[in-house]
Amino acid sequence: MTKRSVVHDTFVIERSYPAAPARVFFALSDKQAKEKWFVGPPEWGTNHHEMDFRVGGRETNSVAPAEGPSHRFDAIYQDIIENERIVYSYDMHIGDKRISVSLATIELTPEGSGTRFKLTEQGAYLDEFDDPSQRRRGTEDLLDALGASLTGAPVNA
């Protein structure tokens, strides 16, 4: 029998990006732009990505290591204010197992000629995947990749 557990946690990650809010918003909302940074580790190979960026729209991103089950992100966009805010709910799966359910809010604020980026995630982390610090680290890595994509630097190097 599987041991069941749930850990609730909220974390906030802030970044300053040297790009205007419209450019950061584009990197978050355009499928091709997002595919440049919203990826797994390079050794995992290609991923499957679908994106319908509108309120009520869905996004799915699935990637798998060579030897292991797929990791899948399934999101529904709840609120979108162009160049200012994105709110989405999402769940994460490894193989057929749901490992978390979260609500995430991204806020973009002008900061000089750049953007102050703030992500707040409220999550329920499930069963043996109930360590929120792992999600925070993974999210920080993705936001570093977003920053690299905005400056033209190599992503996930």
C-alpha cells in the first residue's frame, strides 16, 4: 500500500530581467518563444509541448529522461492581463502519478528599462513527492533559463 501524504506550501521567487514587460510577457505567452526556455535538462532530449494561451486555455509540456517515466506539466490559464499578470492552475505528473497541484501567479512590473518578475506558487505536494523545496529549485532553474533566453545567452547550458 502506498503511503499517502500532502504538504501545503507557498513560495515566492522574484527576478529582475533586462527586458521590457512586453518582451517578458511574450516569452511567457508565445509557444515558440516559451519552447526556448521551458524545457527539461538537455540530456532528456525533446519534449512534447501544446499551448493555448487564453483564459480557459490549456498548456501541456511533457519530457522524459532516456531511462525513466515522463514528467508532465498540465496547466489551465485562469487570468491574463497582457504585459502585467498571468494566473494559472497546474498539476505535475511523473508517469501516471500526480505529484502536485498548484496555483501560480506571475506579476510583471516595469523596473527602469527592465522588468521586475514575481512568481507566487501555492501548492499541494503529494505522497513521496511532498518536498516543496524541489519544486522551488526546479522553478528557479526555469526562471534562470527564461532570463538567459531574454539576453540571448545559451539556455540550460
